[in-house]
Amino acid sequence: MAWSGHVIGLLKEYMHDLVEQARQESDAEASFGFAPVPYRSDQALSDLLAILDDRIESEGMQVGLPADFLHDMWTQCNEGRNWVSQRVWLELNSNDSTQSKARIRELTYRALVDFLEGRT
């Protein structure tokens, strides 16, 4: 897997979008008095793959994503799932960090980027 800086930049942009979406959802739910629902790093990876599928379908060629990008990301997420989950668990439990959906996504995507960078 050797993606260009452009592709990595798009990936990070999509990750940022998902974190922001989770923050907005949490704020909206809190304003209506809803309690946060437990959320795990494997769900964050699934959400990332879903947005990639959607974005590739709607804008993939226009933004320069390779044709096999989704398949490659699915493989990388699958191979890194345990490593990423352990990193997220350690981070959350080492400093009493909040376990909001946005925080889980943020930690998951940071760990995934570290995993991907470690493989290149």
C-alpha cells in the first residue's frame, strides 16, 4: 500500500468529518436530554468504511481516489482492528478520558493513521 499524500489527506479529512459529525450529534442529543450510547472503536472503523464507500461512489474519480482504495482500506482496517482497539482502550483507561462517540472516533482514527504509517 503506497498512497499519495493527496489520498492520505482526503482520508484524514473524512476522519475529521466523522469526528465533527459525532460532536454535533452528541450536542444535539444532550440538548434533548438523551444519554450517550456506548460506542466502540470497531464501530468507528465501520463508520469510516461506510463514509469512504459513499464518498468514493459520489466523488471518487473527481477527487483522485484510486479504484481499489476502498478494498485496500477495508483490508487495512481488518488487519489493524485489534491493534487499534487496544490503543484506544489504553488511551481511554490511562487518563480517565471521556468515552464520547467523538472521542472514540478521534482516538480510533489517530491509531489507524499510526498503524497505516507503520506499515509503509
